[in-house]
Amino acid sequence: MIDNFIINALIAGICVSIIAGGLSCFIVWKKMAYFGDALSHSSLFGIALGIILGFNTTIGTFITCLIFAGFLSFLQNKKIFSNDTLLGILAHASLSIGIITISLSGQYVNLHAYLFGDILTVTSQEIKFFIIAAILVTGSLFLIWEKLVLMTINENIAKAENINTKIIQSIFLILLIVFVATCVKIVGILLITSMLIIPAATSRQITNSPGNMAIVSGLLGIISIFCGVYLSIIADIPTGPSIIFVLTLMFILVLSMYRKN
């Protein structure tokens, strides 16, 4: 008989893996790994606000990530610094502000759970949010998939096809923010980007089309959730790092097989 907390963890992990499956492809194709990392760092300030003001930390994460993305776009348009410089400044500034805010709140906060995830504490109420998020993100991504692929190949061609690239890009960013808000509970702030990059980088070696790459990426994420949760329970080690460890092993295995062939 499987305990309820393990079932909740697996369901939540499956939902996040499904969300990451499609999004991760574009993160790899568009070389946005650093952006995903910066976005995840900014989420800590939202968590701090949620704790201090007494509302759901997931909502706080979504709001602060949305503000972060908007502020980043504003600075990018000003063209004062390069993108990597702006991302580095904003990411570490927001992470530092989040930690300081939590420290000044006077409340006990398990930072380890937020930094490295705590999937085994997912509640039945939170499961509903994970399922809704998975359905909304997957449905939205399905509707804009072809336009996103075309934009990734050549944005000028997409514009010539009368695709509103700014709206599509904004939708993609919102979907990415939803992923960050849900994934904090699974692998933590510091490992969110790994959940985006490693499955897509692995599936890229064994697939030959964007659609197949997204499907395989999602399946690899689900496998890592099951194996990572099992490994963490039997070895009594943190679950978030265990999940990423399994993903890394699969990447190394696939990469070695690919190079041999």
C-alpha cells in the first residue's frame, strides 16, 4: 500500500514534467537557460512576500516572476547592458532581496525546502493546482506550438506570415512563469533550470522532430520523478537533488550511446 503523500508527490511530479516537456524544448532551442535560471531566482522574493503577507506563496511567486520578466523587457529595450549582464544583476539581486526579506520577517522559514524542493509535502489541495496548471499550459502551448517553432527558426519569416511575435512571446513567458511557480515545490529554486534543460538536451539526442522531442522530454521527466522519489525514500536523501541526479544519469547514458553510434 502506497502512502498518500507519495501518491501526491508522484502526481505533482508528473504534472510538472508534462509542463516542462514542451517548454524545455524552446528553452534549449532559443538558448534561454540563463533566463530560466534568473526567473527561478526571482521567485524567492515572491515566496518571502507570500509568507509575510499571509497569502499563497505560489501566487506570490507568479506575481514577482511576472514583474521580473516585465522589468527585464523594459531594460532590454533601453539597451543599456547586454542580456546576460542584466540577467545576472536581476537574478542575484532578487535572490538576495528574498533572503533578506525572509530574515527580517522574524518567522521561521525552511529555506532548504524552497531552495532544493520538498515534493513529499505536496498536499491534496495543491494537487488540484498542479493538474489545472498542467492542463492550461499544455493546452496553450498546443495552440501556439507551430507559431513558436516558426519564430524559433526565423522570427522574420514568422512576421512575414502575419504572426504577432510579441504576443506569442508574451504567452510563452507567462507559461514559463507558471512552470517556475509550480516547480519550486518539486526541485526547488536552485534546480528549476535543470528540470528544463536536461530532459530537452537528452531527448534532442534521440529524436528528429520538435513534437517528438517534447514528448520524449516529458517522459524523461516523469521517469526521473518516479526514480528520484524512490531513491530519496530508500536512501534517505533530499528528493529534489535525487530527481536531478536521475536526469543527469539518463543524459550521460544517452550521450554515451549517441557518441558510440
